[in-house]
Amino acid sequence: MEKREQLYEGKAKKVYATDDPRYVIVSYKDDATAFNGLKKGTIAGKGVINNRVTNYLMAMLEKKGIPTHFVQELNDRETLVKKVQIVPLEVIVRNISAGHFASRYGVEEGIVFENPTIEFSYKCDALDDPLLNEYHALALKLATREEIDIIKALSFQINEELKAFFKAVNVDLVDFKLEFGKTADGEIVLADEISPDTCRFWDSITHEKLDKDRFRRDLGGVEDAYSEMMKRILG
Ligand code: TMP
């Protein structure tokens, strides 16, 4: 497949056309942002780690029957994926209180939930990704009832698979954000990435943070945390 013109540049990735309209190439950058771009920086080697980690996890999920956009890793930073129309919803699944759950509801971090929670944000940088519920998503025509039901079912299934996977490498999956896309034939598939940028990972024993919170909160050791997660995931 031949790489063609750049179609889009986001905060952490670029997307290129290919000579086949069914596929695009994503290219992972080392750029890091937080708080909707207010905080900017670089995490050396992040693009390579997030590319390889995302692909490993998407291939694992495919084997478990979850449809994804993943096609083939092309090199350290670039991956061939199915071209999809991104559903403008950020889906957040939580197993343990942290981040905005803790601040929004005034509770400490680290409360283990009996059941996972799910929430949606409207993927819109200009509005700062506002939280919304399913009725709002339907009113705004961001997705259909059927699509939302599929997205919810897939998200909880993905949570179970990821939780079990990370438990085996001594990591508690605290929470994570997913994005879904619609293929040309209308299938809803997992898209975007699953990486230390988009998940909270805590060491099961020490509870050390091994994710982007080290960057968001200026905790230091950002690169080491990303490398450690790649080592645990890829073996
Ligand atoms: P939150 O606690 O800030 O809502 O974040 C929940 C999870 O979603 C956390 O693992 C980080 C991830 N996330 C993103 O991937 N992108 C975002 O823009 C935000 C706000 C969170």
C-alpha cells in the first residue's frame, strides 16, 4: 500500500491517505497534550510505544471477537487501518475512581467499583469535550440508538478482556477512553488507540502510576512509565 497525502493532524497522531480508499495510515507522534491542549510537551519515544502497544492490544481483542480498525503495523510509528468515520463520542469506562470521576463527585481516588461505569463525552475540542448522556447523543444525532447499544456492549466486553490481560502483568486497569468508527459498510469497529495516553494503569502492588497522569500531574518518570508498560504488555 502506498502512502499518499496527509488527511488530518490531531494532537497525538497524523492520518494519511493510501492508494486504496478503504484504508488509511496513522502515524503516532511524540507530542503530548493535556487539559484539551492547554499543557503541551513531548514524551520521547511515545509515538513508537503507543503504536506498538495499541496494535498488540487491538490484535488481542480481534482474537477475542471484538471488531477493530487494525489491519497491519507498517513500521515503528505507522499502522495501516480501515478508513472509518469516527463516531464523535469519547467512551470512558472506569473500574476504580480517579481523575474526573474523583474530582467531579468529590471522592478520593482508588475506590474499587463493584461494577464498571460508562460515560460519554461529545468529541469536540472547541467545546472542551462536554460530558453527555445517551439522550443528548441521540438528540444531537451523534449516533443511532442501535449504534449506541453496540458501542456500550463492545466497551464493557473490551473492559473485561483488558482487565484480565493487565491483571496477568500486575497492572490494575483503572479507567480508559475508547473511540469507535463506522466502516464504509456501516460496521461499528473499535478505532483510535489503547495506550498509556488513553488509559490509567496502576501497578497492582505498589499502585505506582504507569500512564499519562505522570505528564498531566508533573510526577516525573514519564518516559520510564511508558517503557515499563510496553515491556509488560509486549513481554
Ligand atoms: P478523566 O478521569 O480525565 O475523565 O479520564 C478518564 C480516562 O480517559 C483516563 O484513562 C484518561 C482518558 N482520557 C483520554 O484518553 N482523553 C481525554 O481527553 C481525557 C479527558 C481522558
